[in-house]
Amino acid sequence: MTLWESIQREIDEANRRAIEIIKPSEQETERGLRVHGEAIVFDFGPPGGPLIYSDRLTAKINQLYDEGRLRQTYARSRGPADRISRYYPPEKHLRFDGLPGRLRYEAVKEHAYDPEAKEAYKRAWGIAGVTVMSTGGGGSSLEGYDFHKYKMETLRDVLVPVTCAEDVRQAKAEGRHGIVWNTQDPKPFFKSGDLDQDLDRLDLFHRLGLREVQLTYNLNNLVGAGCTERYDFGLTRFGLKVLERLNELRILVNVSHCGRQTTLDACEASEAPVVANHASCEEVYAHPRAKSDEEIHAVAESGGYVGICRVPHFIGWNATIKDLLDHIDYAVELVGADHVGIGTDQGWAAPIPRGIHEEYAKIKAEYIPASQMPPDAPMPTRDNYAGWWSGFRPEHFPYATDERNFGSLSWINWPYYTVGLVSRGYSDQEITKILGGNFLRVFEKVVG
């Protein structure tokens, strides 16, 4: 079986699951695929888009697995992984759609220079039909910039760096895929102890190509409060100065991981539209990453939009593509189609190496839901969690699922998100806005 045949088998299964749930007519499918192909499609996702495991990369990962080093090497666990994995979800140990450290760079090289992997990489982008993706990459801003620059230079015949709206249109016209470089936490900017000097670092990163900044990532920082912290104090005085500088530099402000008051403060204080481009609706499914009606209204009134993510445990219990569409329906009814989008927040990888399959199955089998967790279960910290504690607690992951990579919510099913919107009765104009028109409008107004 060739590399692409293996990948196609996984795509066919994901498509089948989506169609089984949506149950579109032949006419709805035809119309949805046509609209999707013609539209500018925006996504918020992981660095690099789809991840293709070439034979060489697969062999390296399987070797790590056979040597018993896969979990620690692949997932960057810095503590007693065997003990921690009993209590914390497999997504934080094995990510189908991401690679740490040097393996990420090696994957880019495979996508660029391995003929089979390169063709599969390009075909996967084309099948998903994503025009532009906002993405970070790296444990700090400089690391993120290095990976972004390396990726753009190495895959220049596939990817286009996006620093203005015209770059998006150019990518669509050329059949390439635009990448907006963002950072999901401004903490790396603010390390010197001199906040005014640190604030000036935003100018430096803007010159390097940074065009989007998320104010917090779950936890509190010098700017404001994250969505999974105990208390939400809103934007700090320094946070207001950061917001003002972001507006001056024409950098897009993102509040997807911000606490409620921080989100409301940002929408009130910003002179430019604010986005929550990978979130969900609290009234549909309560989760710390979800946005309340008040927040959704505030984002819309700023001129921005709320993008619905496809992370299964964020949008529903045993979530499927139906839940994604339910969140979109709710948001559209609340603030209108001009202020709603999609931001998957998770990527896609294929074909999955044996080592990852087997290790994932082991962890999934021993996974204990938060409701059954014993009182002495260790809380996650930087020392015992996989890589570092990002603020998500066990109760934020209600179950283990492979829906995100193989199921109806799979990133490769992007065209069927559109078919689903058709089946829900949206007009072509409304769908085009939700797919990427709202992003482009906001991006052009803020960034230029």
C-alpha cells in the first residue's frame, strides 16, 4: 500500500462518519462542496497545517516506541509519566497532530523533500480547502518565529506568509495556503523586568511578521486573567497599555483563552475589532474555554467575530460534527452570520505510526475520568505534567476520544463542515462569511 493509499483510507472513513451524521442530500453535498471550493476559508490551527508521517518519520517514531522512549521523547513529559498518565488525558501525552522539538523541523523537511510526503501534504491541504491558517509554533516567541520562518522558507511553493489581507487573496489565487503568525500568550515578551522596554518588544515582533496576539492562555499573566484560573480580575493597567500598543501596531487582538472579565475589558478598551477565533458557546456546552452570551455580544459589538472550535471535549459530550454545527447555529442566532466563524484549534495527521497507535491505546485504556479520580491524585504542575501545565485540569477533559483525528470532526472533513451548513439552511452568502469572509473583513480592517 502506498503512502497516499494509507492516507486515503483514513480520509474515506472520516468522510463516511460525517456524512452518516449530516445525512445531506445529493444536491446539498454538491452545493456545499462547490461553495467550499470557491470560498476563502480561514482556520486557527497548529503550525504547518496537516502532518504527514513519511516512511522515514514513521520509522523514527516506531523506533522510539520500541525503545520505550516514545512517551517521554514524543510528549516531552518531564516527570513520572506512568503515574501521571493514569489521571490526565491522553491528548496531553500523545498528540496525533503535533510534534515536539527537532521532530517538527524534520517533518517540515519531509514535506518539502520526500516526494511522496510532499505530494500527500499538498493534497491534504487541497482536500481540506483551507486558504489561510493562523498559527503559532514554539515554546517562546523567538522559537515560534524561528519555526515559522523555517517553515515558510522550506515550503515556499505550498505556503505563503500572511502579513496583510492582500496576501490572503494572493494565496487563494495561486492555490497556495497562507499562514498568519500569532502567539497565544504574550508572556515571552515580558521577561526583562522593565515593562516599558518589554512593551517595545511588540514593535520588534511586529517587524518580524507577528499579526495576532492572544492576551492570555488559560492562566493569569501580566496582561490579564485566563479562562481556567480561580479568579478573573480582568485586564491589568499594564494589560491596557499592551492593548493600546497592539492597536497602534495594527496587530489583531484574540481573547479565545481569556477569562470572562478580561474578554469584556478587551472588547470595551480596544479601538479595533477583537476576535475569539477558536472558542465555543457556553449556553450550548459549559466549558471554561466557552464564551458566555455576554462575551459573544461584546466581541460582535467590537466588530469582531467568534470562531467555533472542533475540540471534542470543548463542544460536547461525545461530540461530533453535529455539535460543531449546533454551536454555529446558536452563535448565528445570537449575533448574526456577520460575527461567526470556524477555528478548529486542532490539526490532522496521517497515516498514524504503529507506535503512536499502540501507546495511545494503552493510555486510553487506563484513563480515569475526572469524576472517578481518587482524592490523592496529583494535581498537574510544570514538573509532573506532559511538558508543562497549560491551565487545563482533569475535569476539563471529560473523556478520551480519537474523534478529532479519525471521526466526523476530523480537520480533513472541512468541506463537510460546509455541507453541514448547507443542510442547516444557510445561504451561500452566509456560509461564505462564516468560512472566512468575516475573518478577512476583520483582518483587513485591523491589519490592513
